[in-house]
Amino acid sequence: MAKLTQSVDLTSRGRVAVITVDNPPVNALSQHVRQGLRDGITQAQGDHAVQAIVIVCAGRTFIAGADITEFGKPPAEPGLHGVLDMIEGSSKPVIAAIHGTALGGGLEVTLACHYRVGVKDARFGLPEVKLGLLPGAGGTQRLPRVVGAEKALQMIVSGDPIRADEALKVGLIDEIVDGDLTAAGVAFAEKVLNEKRPLKKIRDLNDKIATAKAKPEIFSEFRKSVARQTRGFRAPENCIKAVEAAVTLPFDEGIKRERELFQELMRSPESKAQRYFFFAEREAAKIPDVPASTPGKEIKKAAVIGAGTMGGGIAMNFANVGIPVTVVEMNQEALDRGLGIVRKNYEATASRGRLTAADVEKRMGLITGTTDWNAVKDADIVIEAVFEEMPIKKEVFAKLDGLAKPDAILATNTSTLDVNEIASATRRPESVIGTHFFSPANVMRLLENVRGAKSSPTAVSTVMTLGRRIQKVPVLVGVCHGFVGNRMLHQRGTQAEQLILQGALPHQVDKVLTDFGFPMGPFAMGDMAGLDVGWRIRKGLGRKSPVADRICELGRFGQKTGSGYFKYEKGDRTPIPDPDVEKIIVDVATEQGITRRFISDEEILQRLLYPMVNEGAKILEEKIAIRASDIDVIWVYGYGWPVYRGGPMFWADQLGLKNVRDKLNEFRKQSGDAFWTPAPFLDRLANEGKSFTGQ
Ligand code: 3H9
């Protein structure tokens, strides 16, 4: 065996050379991998005893792409393009034998090979678009030549991988193999040699391109079909242009065009943000004092208290991954209603073809409804999702304390309340922790796990692992009112209210945020969630929000009543500005002695988002969040902050913290309102020329 570099070795099996890449954790194409591939091909080419070459990977996956940690650094030779040209230009057939995920540059390596075989659970994809990039090593030119332009567009613009059976069907791989992968790759190579199969160079295949050439309208049609999901992103359009180039230009010119389009993306702020976010998301899993090795409790059975919208949605998360879950309600009627909604949700998914009727029954079969609290006795975790009122929560936890298994995790879905106080209602505060799901709980990816002062490492580890198991993105935060997400949201809400009184209108405020990239603005969001909820809470607390209160007094609770801040046509969720609401706003402003004025979009954006950044700084200083990037993960997954802007803390870093701090001071001066006082941590970083995220 010859070790070519620290991560690549070369062996031979009879007349077949085997190049093995071993670069944990995901065999990324680091410099030494590229060098090893180049040297392996060179040596095998020069060795008369070798007649074919197999490229295979050790560990859990085939090459999962370029090494993202090398991006932004000076390029190190050999470049991937050169290595791929060598592979494709080899006079001896090169076969890729694939397991795990062949992604990005990894799939591009296989496309430079003459043949590809994969195991049945392998996945194949070009996910560069998710990093704000495009496949930059020939992927946009070779993939359409194998699978056709339409399939290539779909794969490259969605970034989603396909399974081996589909890859075989569309011609991306030549065979599905099983057993020892190296042996299977070698056996396939023998077959190629014995049958004297030609060197299949994808660059020379033109049949599928010809089909697309005759139908240029596929590109405009495709653009239209993805316009909604790709709004605001830069990479998808460049991906489409690159595939168009594959169809209209000769291969080498297409490669040049791909490179230009790739470089443009690499320099873009959108890609910088998306690459930052890739690591931010993975970083969030790391808890400094609760290492990954900390044993958590295995969750074999779960219970949820409350069959309301949240409780039902939470229960679905368990059923979706095969964990039996019991839903406990106070009365049968509420239980039936709650489980009825769960069934309706599943049936709606089935009607869109994303679940079979059998799946619906299987999942419903995992959810048991009861009014008998004794049912929590065998649950490994109990999640409380009852009314957001402290006395009720404490009563529930005291009851759970007497019933649940001694080592069960007792979790609360509170979105604002003090987890420590809730824990104090039990004799086992170490087992109590917050699991804050976002509405709709079966859809939203964020899980804000709230660590109480006494929550044990086991409790923390359990809810972080559970979060990933139920396909959420868990982020650990500490206890404070509203935790990270809602505490920052509150700042934005305060300003939204001020802005409409001082001169803006709800549709203008919302448009500024949707133009920024949010799926909706605060007023449309209020209408969707229902304005009556906040109204009732305010009444209970003796608080007022004059415009919102007046709107609610008219029975305008939002979408469900056909009007709120906006009006709605029957069966349509599009918010329509309403002169009646404008009148209410103007009346309230007059009563409060406010002279309304023109407010620019720029001022609206700054006044909505800078206070959030400022609050984020306080959250970091108080150590409620472990790191700034966790706050960004919360905002992207929980509140629709556009990922191509990285999250509020990364965004502020790009603006420059000094600029943000100075603007806060300016607003404070203009308004005389202490609300705008920069957080000491922000002030300090700004003075030191530093950033929140190191970006
Ligand atoms: C590209 O290829 C450009 C080309 O077109 C050519 C240009 C010329 N690089 O996700 P996990 C780390 S762009 C460096 O938790 P999983 C990751 O940070 C690339 N590091 O595991 C983590 O580190 P840590 C296109 C990487 O099993 C560890 O590996 N490819 C890379 O849940 C484990 O990761 C992609 O976009 C990388 N490429 O999922 C694929 N990938 O342990 C990106 C991962 O310190 N990767 N790491 O936190 C993935 O989608 C997933 O990692 C994968 C495994 C599905 C492979």
C-alpha cells in the first residue's frame, strides 16, 4: 500500500488500482485530498500493471464536498478543476464507488469519472446553493449532460440530494451494488475491462443537451416555478444561468462561464452569510459544559399535557419519528377536538402526496389521547403545553412530580415564563427544563431549549439529542422573560407600534421587512396568529396597546375574523390595507398629541432591527445565549430571518457595530427615550472595533 498523502492511499487489487480517501469526518476535498487524488491517478496511469482505477472513501461517507473551511483563504494547489481534468482524461477507466453522501465537489469528482456505482442507501446531490454558491467544479456542465437540463436544474437549484434508486433511473449512476464497497467497485471495474466498455467522458455526451437546446423555454418556465422560494437569494439565478450555459455553449466555454458565475457568488454577501450560517447551525449543538459524551435519557415513550394547537403539534413530532406519545387533556371534548386537528393536519399532508394513507394511520396509531393523568407514569419525557399562566403551570408540575417516573424529564413549552419558578413546584428541579416549540410546532424547525438554574446535564443532553431526533434545530438558552427569541421580538414589536403612530402605516412597515427578506411583517404576523390572544393577556395584566385594543374591540381578531390590521377576501390570506384601520391609527395619534410625519423605509428598518441587535447584546452579556451565532440560528429557524443575511448578530457585524451603536445614540438623542441606550457590551465592542460573531 502506498500512502500518497495524510488522507489518501493507493493499493492494488490485481489489475485494478484503488485510491482510498480517508479524511474524517466527511472526506471533504481538503488540499491533501486533492493532491492525493492527483498523485494516485498519476501513479496508476504510469503503472503498466494497472488497467483500471477505483476511487472509494473510508469512514461514514463518500466525499461530501469542497472543504468549506478553505473558502476565503488563498487557493492551495492542486486546484480541483485540474484534478478532475486528470481523472476524466485518464486513458484507463476510472470508477467511483459511492456510499453515504456524494455531495458538491464530491459528486463532481464522480462526474469526472467514467463510471459510477453506489450502495442502495447512498445519496447524490449538489447542495452548493445552500451555501449561496453553485457547483463550481464542472457540476453545472456535467450533470445536465447525464440527467438532462430539467432534472439538473431541479437538483442544482434545490440543492436536495436524490436516492440511489432515482440516481440509477435518471442515469447518474451505472449500478447499485452491495457488500464490501471496494470489492464491488473492483468487480465493476473488471466488468468494464472484460466487456471492453468505452471510456465514458461526460464532457462529450451531448444527447440530453440537444433535447434542452430544442426547448429553450424550459429555463424561463423553471425560473417562474421557483420564483417564490428563491426570492432574495442570489445563487439560484446563477445556477440557472450556468445550466443554460451548459446547453448553449461548448463544454470548455461552459466551464469558463460556470467559473465566472461561481466567483461572483463566492464574493457575494449572501454566500458569506450562508457559509457562516452552515457552521453556526453546527456550533449550536455544542454546549461547553455538557460535552457530546454526556449521557442523556433515552426517549422510548413521551407524554404531552394539553391537546391545544401547541400540544397537538408537539405530539406530531414524536409520532413522525416513531415515538409513541400520550396526550393528556382535562376533558374529553377538548381532547377529541385536539386530536381531530392532528388527524386533519396529517390528512392535508397526505392530500398533497407527501404521506400515504397508511402513514397517516400509523402516525395516528402512535398518538393516544386520554383524560387520565396516570398515563404519564411510563413516559420518559413529559412536555407540558397548557395555558401560559404561572399558577396553572405550577399546578401541572406539582402533579407531574407525584406521577412521573423518578428519572423522567419534565419539560415545559412556556414561551416566556420563569422555568426556575416552574421547577420549584417539584421536588426534582434538576429534571425540569424548557422545550420551547414554535408555532406551528409540527412545522417550525427551531426548538429553544431553556436551561433552568438547576437543570442537570442529563436533562440538557436529553432535550438537545431529542431535538435532533425529531428533526428540529435545538438551541440552548438560559432563563429570562421571553428567552432569546421572544425577548428580541418584543423590541421589534414596540417599535412597530410606535412607527404607525408616528406616521407609517402597517402595510409600509410590513413591506420594509418583507423586502428585507422576512416572509411577513409584524402586522400580518399578528393577524395570522390572532390579535385576541395578546388583547386578553393585556387585559389580564391591566396593560394597553391603544391601536391594537381598538382594533380588537371591533371584533377584528385577524385572519380568522376576516380583518385585523388588514382586511382579507374570503378564502385568501393576502393582507389588504384598510382605510378603517388607518383612521383608528390617526385618531389614536391625535388623542396622544403625536404629529404624524413621513418616515422613510430606511428609518423603519433601523428602528425595527437595531433594538433587536441591542437586546441581543444584552442577552450575550447576561449569558442567556452561549454565543452570538446561537441567536442567529434562533432568528433564522424561529422567525424567518432571511438566511442570506446570516441572522441579526451577523448582520450587525456586517454593518459595523460602531455604525449600529452610533445610530442608536442618534435615535436616543432625537427621541429622548432611554429605550435607545446602547447596551454596554455593544458599546464596548464598537469602541474596540470588534464584532459579535468574529465575522
Ligand atoms: C463545494 O463542494 C464547492 C464545489 O462545487 C467546488 C468548488 C470549486 N467542509 O453536518 P455534520 C463538518 S461546496 C468542511 O454535523 P452530518 C461539519 O462542520 C460544499 N467541513 O454531519 C462538522 O464539523 P464539527 C458542498 C465540513 O452527518 C462535521 O463535518 N457540500 C463539510 O449530520 C460533521 O458535519 C456541502 O455543502 C465541508 N464540506 O451530515 C455538504 N461538511 O463536527 C455540507 C461537513 O466540527 N455537509 N463538515 O461541527 C453536509 O451537508 C453534512 O455535513 C453531511 C453530513 C450531510 C455531509
